[in-house]
Amino acid sequence: MTASTAVPDTTRAAKGAFWMLLLMVAFTACWLALTAQSAAFQTLSRAVTRPATLAIILYGLWLGLARAGFDFRRRLTTWLAIAIPYTLWLTGIWVLAVEGAFVASGGGGLPRLPIATFLPLLLFLPILLRSRRIGEILDATPPAWLVGLQLYRVFGGIFLVAWAQGRLSSAFALPAGIGDVTTGLLALPVAYYLAAGGRGGRQAAVAWNLFGLVDFTIALSIGILSSPGVHLIVVDRAGIGTGTYPLVMVPAFVVPSSIILHALSLRQLRRRAAASSPEAGQRLAVA
């Protein structure tokens, strides 16, 4: 691509990303207003968003397997090998959360919420970041998919609603809620800019991923340090570490699930960059 064509493409990509941002801002504002005003809408939103997000992720996986050129049997086997554990994971965490399994008792024993957050990462990340088959899927999947998918992070605005209603400490709700909403608002614009071939699109996607991971690091640190039994951060209201449903679903499932998506996106972007370099073969062999 010559310089004369690169600038117009980047300009169109930037304009499209801007309109995507406006769309996300409008959607998020409407969703926050409805959530704050209607308990029934909150209940409906919880019931719909998690299964819908799961369905989108699994559908994207199926399309990625198709683009990778797998035959139907291999495609189905690989899809089921990921879809079944992922679905069982969501279902199990949801049931445990509703039954109060993560509510802090203050009676000692192993803290269940940190285990629910970090154990899946310890189990799945080493496999997903080293698997050759996963690498093949990532190579065949448009990199914008893994970025745009996390538009659901705007639903982290529920922390801001809970804080405004006096149900959650500002020490946790404000940094976690603002960070999540910002990550979600930028997901589609960055994905569009990347897909449209805007100059610096890959770097923008890497920066977006790192921002999302930093957001989780801050939120998890505050949640753990303000939880019962630790109290290194004193809060005036309940914190996320109390483990009550529905907010506990975020650290128990959404956080580790999203961290995995960030990690896969960064691996994919790294492989794309390696494939365009003179040492592509050697670098992809260890990616």
C-alpha cells in the first residue's frame, strides 16, 4: 500500500471507529439508565447477557474453526472440547453464586472467591497459549473478533449503579466500574479500526488489551484487599469480596473469562506480527 492510499484508508477507519464509539456510548447510557430505574430490567439483563455472551463466543469459535480449514469431524470435535467445559464452567459458577457459595463467612478456611477467579487461569492459560491447534484457529480468525467481542464489558457499569444505590463501596465500584465501561466502550471502535486497516491498528489493539488487563489488576487488588479477613483497604459499604450474587459473578466468572480472551487476543496479534517479519517461521514455532 502506498502512502497516498494509506492516509485515506486510515481516515475512513478513524471515522468509522468514531461512529462506533458514539453508538456504544448511546447504548451504554440507555442500558445504565434502565438498569438504575428498573429492578425487573436488571433481572432480565442478568438472565440474558451471560448466555448471550457465551453463545457469541462459541459461535465465533465455530466460525474460526471453519476458516482454519478443519474438516467437519475435526471442527466438531475441537468445538465440543472447548464448548462443553466452558458451558459447564459458567453453569457451575452461576449455580454456586446463587446458592451463596462465595459469601464470605469469616469463619476461616480457604477463600472460595479467589480460587474461583485464579484457578481457571492456572488451568487453562498454559494450554491455550501453547496449543498449536489454538494457534491455527487464531491465525484463521480475524483479530478484530477477539477485540470487539468484549463490548460486553460495558455491563460492568452495574458496579456504578450499585454504588449509586448505596449497595457497594466507592473504593471498589468507581475504579472497577469506570475501567470496565471504558474497556467495553472502546472494544468496537478499536475492533473496527483494526479490521478497516487503519494505520497503527495492531498497536491500538495491543494497547486496548493491556488496558483491559490493568483494569482487572486494579479491581481484583482492591476487591481482595478490602475483603473480610483482610481489610487492608477500609470501605464504608459492602465490597465485591463479600461474594453476594449477582455481583460475585463478575470476579468468579467474567474476570477470568475475559482475561483468557485478552491473552488469546495478544497471542493472535503477536502471531500476526511475527508472520509478517523475515523470521516468521521461527517465531511462529514458539508462539
